[in-house]
Amino acid sequence: MNELLNKSEPKDRFVLTLRIPTDLKQRLEMSAKKQGVSMNQFASYLLNMQLTQIESFITLEQRFSNRNIDELKEKVNSWFKKIPKGEVPDWDRI
């Protein structure tokens, strides 16, 4: 019987209780409802996205901390110059 109970919750997850302002909880509930997902799914998604963004910035800062900004700009500009000029297809217009 215990095996059945343990299988209901994935082993790579745990319960986290957060104290958040009431207005933030209401905003989460409204946004989750608009997205058609549970508040838990939506909050997990937002946390994951924000952490990923922070980790990406940290990685970029580490990779570029010892680089010369002007050299980096020149390198990026050289890439842009290689892009062929041409008509933008209708399906790609804003």
C-alpha cells in the first residue's frame, strides 16, 4: 500500500510553501486561469523562466567579463554585414 502512495508524487518534486502578498496571489490566480493551467503550474513556469534568465546573464557576464566591448561590437557588426540584402517575404513582415 505504501508503494502506491509514494508513486503519486514524483521523486524529483517537493512541496514548497511560500508567503506572498495577497495581491500577488490574486495576480497569479488570474494569469494562471487565463493560461488555462493551475496556479502551481504557472508559478513553477515563472520561477523556472526567471531563474533561467538569471543564470543566462551570469554565464554571459562570466564569458564576456574579460573581453573588449568594442571588439565584440565589431565582431557582431561583421556578422550583420554578411546577411544578404533582399526583399522581406510577406509571411515575415510585421
